[in-house]
Amino acid sequence: MGIFVFLPLVLPLTAWPVARLAAQRLHPRTATLLLTGVSTVMALCSTVCLALLMVVGTAQLPGNPLPDAWSDPEVRESVPHHEVAGKAAIPALLVVVGACARVLLHHHRVRRRAHRALAGLPPREVAVLPDHEPYAYALPGGPRDRIVVSTTLLGHLASRERRALFAHERAHLAARHHRHLLLVRLAACANPFLLPLRTAVTYTAERWADEEAAQAVGSRTAVARAIGKAALVSRSTPAPTLAALAAPGPLPRRVAALLGPAPAIRTWPSLFTTVGLALWTAATGAVLSALFSANSAVTLLFLLRAATPL
């Protein structure tokens, strides 16, 4: 196993530069897919390595349920530097599992509560609620995907701005952005070094929906006005109930991006650019994380199989 088992725990640092650059230089769709993939791979690899360290640490504890041969001196000699780290990995892995379980439970509970609240309404795509609080969000799942919006928010928007609002929420549902947001939240729970990627995906997913809405209504300015008005009337409104599903992102940056030219659609920039270099670095870090975690898992498997009698 050697030092390779520790590297996936810190390799997410290689993705920090791309978290900012991808949001600025890439098309929002490309940035969202790329950052979600990188964060998911790195989170899985770091969790695997924590589990491997936990196996080594657990084997040294008295009364552990593992075979006695797993704490054999030969096995200890094969992984001489991992005993202390292995014992420390036990509470660390428990924290990771607990945090991820909490996020999943909260996500499921909020969605179920929201669908239950809409159970008495007609089964239409748009559910308009008579509420004095301004809000709008996309609610996936249930019998069908739905867009939930309050009468107060609709009252502040012109006809074309309402179309932009509905197009934005439909884009969220069509692209399943809630899955991207959930994956990066789980990844950040698994490894705090991935927090910048979670923040970036929160922004790029909204920008993706903004661009889809601009194409649907044929006006980037109308979408920018709808976003600006929604931000102004919602300034004193608490955070959305569906925090796991609705993430408005940095509103001034979104409006500024919509007032500028449409982003160019590029799948992968050249290596000889700043964003290209950052992307290749992050991709290399993800690949190395996968290789190192696989190498450590296979090495430990052979060690334990050799130490465990048939």
C-alpha cells in the first residue's frame, strides 16, 4: 500500500484551480458535467482509501471481529506506517458515512414533504401557490416533475419574464440538476477538499438553466430581468425550503453573464490555455486517485488473503 493509500485523500487539491476557471471560461453545461464527475470520482477514491486504512487500524484493535491472522506481525510489517493512521481512519470514516447519510435523509425528507404538500392540487406541470412569500423552484420526482411558484413572485414579473422563469425551471428538471447538486454535496461530505467544486457546480448549474431559458424565450435580457426582479423581491425571504433542490447561486454574476454574449460551446479547451491546464491537472488528479485507490485495495487484498488461512 505504501504512501499511495494517502494520496487520494489530498489529490482533490489539484481540482481547486479548475473550480473557478471552469465556471468562468467553459460553457455551463460542460463545466457542470465535468466538475460533478471529477468531484464524484475523487470522493469515491478518498472514501475507499479511508476504508482501507480502517481495515488496517481495526485489525490492530483487541476484540475486533476480523480474523486473527489479519493482525499477524507479517501483515503489520507489510504496512508499518499505517497503524496509527488506520485507527484515526475509523472515526473519520464514521463521520463521512454519517454526514452522507444525513444529506441523503434530508434530501429525501424534503422532497417527500414537498410532494405531500402538493397532493391536493391538480396534476399540472406548474403549481401556483397563493403565498405572500416570493419563491419558485423545480420539484423532481413523484408522479411527475413539477414547477412550484408563488403568486407573489408571479405578480412582480411581466409576461415574458414569467416565460423565462418557467423555462429556467424546466431546464433544471430536464437536465436533472438536482442530481448534480446532490452528488457534489455528498462529495464535499466525503472530502472537505472538494468544497470549492460544490460551490462551483451550484453556480454552473444555475448558469446552465439560464442559458437554456435564454434560448427558449429568445432573449437573454428577459432572463436577466427575471432573475434580477426575483432577487430584489426575495431579498428578505428566507432560504428556499428545498435547499437541496433550489440553489440560486451568485445572482450578480449570473445577471452579468446574461447581459454579455452567449458562451461558446467547447467540450475541452486546449492544453496551452490557463483553463485547459487546470482541467488537465484536475483530470490527472482524478485518474491518479482512481489508480492509487485501486492499487492499495488490490495490495491489501492480496496481503490479507495470504495471511488468512483457508
